[in-house]
Amino acid sequence: MKKMAKHRGGADPHVLVLLGFNQYESMTGIFAHAREARWTLDTNYNRIGLTPAAGERYSGIIALVGKQEELAVLRRYPTTPCVDLSAAWLWDLSAKGADRVGRVAYDPAALGTLAAGHLLDQGYRHLAFVNVCNGWHERPGIRTMAEEAEKRGGDFREIPLYRRITTQPPYSAISHTPAGLRWLAKQLRELPKPCGVVVVDDWAPHLLSICAQAGIAVPADLALMGLFNQREICELAAIPISSVDIDFERIAREGSRLLGRLMSGAKPAAEPILLPPRGVVVRRSTNMVAVHHRQVAKAVHFIHEHFRAPLSIEAIASAAGLSRRGLTVAFRRELGESVARYIARHRAEEAGRLLCETDLKMVEVAECSGYTSLEHLYRAFKGMARTTPARYRQQHRRRG
């Protein structure tokens, strides 16, 4: 049996970086540790797609296996210390050579608990999970979502999409046919409403498109929760997607520390090191308390879609299919406040978000939040937040 190569003294360790996806956050964590440990890094695969040349030698390898190409490279270095940040995307942990690889990844069970907890906190009693691959990273989360829903008086169902599509790990290699998407649309239409639905970020835009075509309002009818918080997907979606942030940067740092120990002669543990997620990043796709009265839910959705323009009770009532009197009574009974108060609060919350997250001028914040003038913004904001917009921005601005 070959012994694992071990780095000993001399030149700085030379480490191959082999990331299949989530490159920016993972690379940030790897670079941070590499500076501390005085590693030199080969990042050619991630920069320009070049795999190592024949005869190239490394002190260690840190990988995030997402494609067969990365797995093929790992097999070329059977004795080189290696840490895989994916834990088991492509290969069976009992396969030959798996016991030499250290593994650091997110905790999929904790992901499920956090996603379900957020939706239940928002008042959604019906939860569903769209199972895309049925992999190791999905099955534990299905179990904990179901447990969390049952514990808190809700119900849970799995939508086994993987049975209707052709899948080759990872998610990016999925072939989704029109028939598979039609089947998924049928499943979403048949869900009890309002419902909270969890799916990996990659598939969230598909669900948004299906909902738009089927007349399912997000988040009023269906609150959509992603997993992994891939910002380029979640923030640029037609409706920005809430997601569980698994903190790839931290995972990469911990994986790099483990690689350092392996290069010094330590042996990898039999089980992967699983790290808890950072938390839920809330965006528009779940940013609404569940409303179980169908007409009131329609009214709330109409407000969220049109609050930047002047709104009348009559227009909202018409959209909800109620009389003015019927709307005001049902709205207060369901949400505990008047329609006018709800609109004012929603506009103030949007103004607060823009003040914290953008560099828009005050007049632009007012316009984007539904206020007809800067004076109206100041007056409303002072009443809702008990401070001025400028001071609120100064106190709550995100520091980056």
C-alpha cells in the first residue's frame, strides 16, 4: 500500500487549488489561510481551466469537486494530501482512495432545520422541498425539514423532481426537459396555499418562471427559499430569493487548516467535518408574513407589486375581489392593522432598506419607495422609525 506523501520543511508548501464552483468565496478563504501559512498556490484550473501538467508535484490539494474533471485530477495524485470541500458530490465515500481525503463541508441537516424554521416563523404552515438530485446533501435536510414542520404543527411534503429529470452531479449538469418542467408546474399548482417551498439556488429561477406562468404569486401564494446563498443567482433573480448562507469562505478556511495538518502527517478523519450555516439572508421571495385568507393574500400581493405608485382602497379591493368594506374588515381581522397602515409601513420598510443597501439620493429613495415628495418621506419616516432618513442611514448602513 502506498504511503501518503508528507510535506517536510524546505521550500514553502505548493498547493493545487481545484474548485468546481463557488469559486469566489472559497478562494477568499483559501487565500486568507495561504498567506498565514506561506503557501504558494496553483490556481490555473480556476483561472483558465488548465489541469496540472504531467510530472507536476504538489505538497497538497484543496478541491471542491463539482465535475468529473476535478475527480480525474485527484486520481492522478493518489498519495498527495487532499481536502475536498464538497464532502461527497460525485464519489461514494466507500470508494477506493476516499479514505485518504479529508472532507470539510456544510451540515445539510442544519440547513434543513434553518430553512424550515424561517418559513414557519413567517407563518407558513405548509412546507415543501423540491428534491433535485436526492444526494447526500439533500436527504438529511429533507428529514430535518419534516421534523421541524411536525414539531411546530405544520406539514411537509417532498417533490421528487429527480425522478422526472436526467441528473448528473452536480446541479449544473442537470437536463430539464419540457415534460419535467410541466410536471413540476403541476406539483406547484397543487400545493396548499400559502406554502413555503425550499429548493437549491440553481433551480429557484426555474420555479419563479413556472410560478409567473401559472399565476402563482411569490411570496403571497408561494414563499421561495433557496439553499447556499449564491448571490449572483439570488440577488439578480426576477424576485430576489431568500436563501440559507452556508458560508463557503469559512468552509474553505477550515478546509485549508485541515490540509495543513494532513501535509504535516496527520490522517484524515473517517467522517467529514460538517459546519453549521451562517444564517438566512432574507430577500423578497419570503419577505411577507403568510396570509391564509385568499382575498387578503391577493390584496397584500397587489400592494407589494404596486406600492411605488399611488394606491387607493378601491383598486386594492378590486384586485382582491372584495368590496371596499369587505377588504377593510377582512384585512384588519387577518393582519391586525388597516390597509392604509400596512401600506405606510411597507413603504417605510422599503425606504429603510434602500437607505442601508444603496447609495441613492434621498429624492430617489423617496421615489422608489412610493412617496410623492421628499417631504412626505421625511414625515412618514419620522413617524415610523422615530428618526430622520439621513440619521437612519448613518446608524444602520451596512459596512463592507
